[in-house]
Amino acid sequence: MSEKVIIEKKSAVMPTYNRFPIALTKGKGSYVWDDNEKKYLDYTAGIATCNLGHVPDVVKTATEEQLNNLWHCSNLYTIPAQEALAEKLVKNSSGDQVFFCNSGAEANEAAIKIARRYAQQVNKTARYEVVTFNQSFHGRTLATLSATGQEKIQTGFQPLMPGFRYLPYNDIEALEDLIHPETCAVMLELVQGEGGVIPAEPDWVEKVVRLCQENDVLVMVDEIQTGMGRTGTLFAYQQFDFEPDVISVAKGLGSGFPIGALIARNNVAKAFDPGSHGSTFGGNPLATTAGLATIKEMTETDVLEKAIEQIAYLWTKLEDLNTKYDQILDIRGRGFLIGIEISGKAIEYVTKARESHQLLLLVAGEKVIRILPPLSTTREEIDQAVGVLDQLFAEIN
Ligand SMILES: *Cc1c(COP(=O)(O)O)cnc(C)c1O
């Protein structure tokens, strides 16, 4: 028998993910259904992507209309939805201009490119180095995995791209080594998502920003997981006392439609001129229509105000669990980006939550249960989820 026959029963999809053994076929609001019509409360939001819940009406209506008109045209023409989405993004952030792409990795790739180009073409220096932090996650392309401060993401892909240096996160003393003569930018997450849900200390962020400003080094925030309302404000940096030079966004930007964006201040944005960067699909009519409907909902309605109330409610409930159970070592995060560090194995809780309680959760590393409710979640759903967690902590010891 040939090897082909033996492996034939396996999926034709490469095993880059450890997939859970259910197939989701429908979603609405905070809920999803599998192909057996089993209903789950989804507190993963497609990994911080479906921030308005599944199939939000406003985005559905807008994209349906766009589907009837024009799906794609190249960036050689003006794309009205792209212009409007860019306007919205700059109006609601520290940036002045936007470059559109299709994913988070591509947004960070563009950030790394614009930082080098700004240093070399605008500032006329020979700087190229981007400093990032241990446990960070910036993507899976060669440049962005080189930027990522996690060995497991890099293993087997050597040689890495040169031009990155990593420092310990939240370590004020280590910042003495932040800026070298070749450093052109610092890239950071304000809550490290994939790295274990570790929130940045405000004092530390303040010092990073001050050192960068004193040395004409760009501050680039990776808001791919923290952005689009996830932490209670449109961007997480808005809860700190600084304005970044460059912001990367993706995940929540299109409510599930693939789109990424790089937002930069004028002085930096001008480093990209015709021919210096591009993307065939980036900012296409369908994707930017989904993005425009999403950001309108977040900035023109009370979605964020309501989310802030539910965030406070969920955190109080989680604090109660924290005092009740010894196996909870830490509860941390910001807004609706929450990690519960436990003494056991996080995957055991996540599996049992799904199989026995129809609640979808995530892990972040081995010991952290990650909870990412949609911003639109209700008090009743929070009670349901916390009730499940309570039961799980009582059952698993
Ligand atoms: C998910 C994520 C990325 C990568 O985004 P992709 O769309 O998967 O390429 C980069 N940075 C952060 C902080 C992320 O959470």
C-alpha cells in the first residue's frame, strides 16, 4: 500500500493548528452553532475578531449591499469605502494616514517597513533596528516572527531576519538598554495577548515613550488584539498618556472580514510614496465596507459605553472566583481581554467548558485561560459564563 492510501483519511488541510473537534456553521451575537445544531456561548469572539458579536446586523446589511455592487477593484482607482474608513480611523486615533492590508502580520510587516524607510529616507540616517519584547507576538511572516519575542514561534525558520532586539517586558531597569545608535523604532503590545495576557505597566510604558521621544525613535503599538474596542476604548493606548507614531490594527477591524491597517502620523506616513509598498487586496471595496460599518457602530453608537459596564461587571464576578479558589493564581488583562492564570493545565478547563457546558474559551500558553467576550455581551451571558467557570473550578482541582 502506498503512503498516500494510509494518510488518506487525514484532513487535506495542513496541521498548523490543533483543531477542536467541532465544526461551527452558524453564529449570531454571542452564540455559535455546530453542524449538529449544538449551541455554544462564544467567549473567544474568533480570537478577538468578532468584537460586535457574530454576524452583526449593521455590517451584514452594508456588506450585502456592497456584494451587489462591486467586490473588488485595484488600488489604482479611488475606493470610496476605503477613503471613508481611513477618515474614520484617523479621526479616532493619533494617526493622519492609513495603509490597508489583509491581516495583522501584514500590518506589522508594513510597520517594520515604514519604520526603516522613515529612518533612512525621511531622517537620512542609517538606522534600521526595531526593539520588541520577550513573550510578544507580532505575526507569522518572516519579518514579524523575527519581531516576535518567542523562541517557539521561530524554531526551524532560521535564519531570522536581522534588525530586531528583544528586551524584557515591564522591566524599567532594562530600558537603560532600550536605544542603540541603530534603533529606529520600538514595537509593543499594551496587553501581550498570545504571550499570556500580560498587561503593560503604565509607568513602564511612560518611560518607553519618553526615551523614544528624546531619541527620535518611533513608538509603534501593535493593537491587533487590543484594538477595536477590545479593552473598552477604541484603542488601548487611549487609556495611557501618550500618542503613538504608528498603530497596527487587524482582527476586530472587519468584524470577521479579513482586513488589516497601518495608521501613521503625517511625518511617518510620507515615508511611503508611490511604489514603496502595496497590496492587491488591501483595502478592497468589500473589506473596507465591512470595516467602515464596524467602526461606525463603535464610534457613533453607545456600544463601547455599554461594553464598559459589562466589563466592570465581569471583572467583579471574576474577583469573587479569585477569592474562592486556590488554583487561581492571577486574573489579569484589560477590558474584555482577560487571562486567568491557574496552577493546573488551562486546556483541561477549556476542553471541559466546551464539551460539558457549551462555553467556548481559549488558552494563552499552558497555564492561562483566555476569555474574550464580544463587546455586545449581556449581563445574563456573563452570569452564564461565570457560572460555568465556578463549576469548573469546583470540579477540577
Ligand atoms: C493575531 C495577532 C497578530 C497577527 O495577526 P494575523 O492576522 O494572524 O496575521 C499580530 N499581533 C498581535 C498582537 C496579534 O494578536
